[in-house]
Amino acid sequence: MPLKVIGAGLSRTGTLSLKLALEALGFGPCFHMMEFVKPEYEPRRMLWEAVRDGEEPDWEAMFAGFASAVDMPTSLYYRKLSLAYPQAKVILTVRDAASWYRSAVATVWAAAPLGQAGAPGAAERTARVKAATIREVGFDILEDPRNEPLTTALFDRYSAQVKRDIPPERLLIFDVGNGWEPLCAFLGVQVPQIPFPRENVAAEFQTRFAPSPRS
């Protein structure tokens, strides 16, 4: 099935809430970085790693069975995906840059093993992710997470780049705090009679990705 919705928003901009909302609206299953924690998705993760290392993507294999995709690594490839799926709509999830920075520091960059400098192969994996980021979006959004002014400026620059790349009639700039109405209007569906999902706050992320106790 072709992708109907492409999420261009970076991690920690409400992407898990968006995933659950899209699935509730009939645009699922929705691929999210969380899929990589499932053992059955190991072959799919290897496909993504090949693309990260510069190989040509096999989008059909990566997204087989999914009607939408959000979060990283999908968001880094929004340009290529928007061309591969010209009928798909693009959603850029946004939040205040300073708030995003605090959330990312407490979650994504603190998670093990990705943020564990001493983990085997960590330096090489980080270098490959940075190279892929520069190749796809033109600059390194992971430049130096310890530098808040630089990192928040890059976050804003990324959002501005998405707005330049995607035609406005095809793009929704979406703050998940605004709930169902703008999302449903953009997708052309009715507002459901259920609360908008509020998922993956910092405390939940830390619990989900907490390092395993050492023996």
C-alpha cells in the first residue's frame, strides 16, 4: 500500500501522538521509530541502516503494510519520500524550540545505548547518523546537543527548510496541542468522538528506554 501521510517532524515534537491519531483516523498502521524495538522488525531496521550508509532506498520494502510514517528516520527523508509518494500529504509537527531542546536532552540524547558513548560501535554509529543527516537535509541537526543556542537554531532551520521544500497545499504545520480539528481538516475526515492521544511525554520515554540494570 502506498504511503498516504509522511511525517516530517523531528523526534520529540509529538510524533507518537500523531502516529496514534493517524491510526485512529484510518491512516494506519503508522510506522514510527518505536517499531525498531520490536524483534520482528529487525530486517526492516537493516534496510534503514543500508539507506543511512548511502544505499538506494527500497521504500516499498521499508513501508510494506504501512499507510503512514512519522518520526525519525522517516522525517530525515521527507524530500525523497514526497517525490516517491506524490499523492501523500506531509505533516510537520512543531513545538517551541527551547521546549523541544529540553525534552530531547532528557530523552533522545540521554537514552541508552544511543547516547552511551562507551557502547561498542557508538562512535561509528553516531558518525553514520550525522553523515546521513547532512546528506538528506543539508545540515547536521545533531551538531552538538550540549550547545543549546546552536541546536535550537538548527531545529528552527530544519522546520523552515521543510516549509520551503513542500508546497503549502500539501503541508500541514501541526502542533499536537491543537488536537483533532486542524489534522482532520487537512486530511478531509471527520473529527472523532474520542480524546486526542497524548503519548510519550518525557517521563514515559525515560521509563521505556531506561538502561538495563548491570549484573
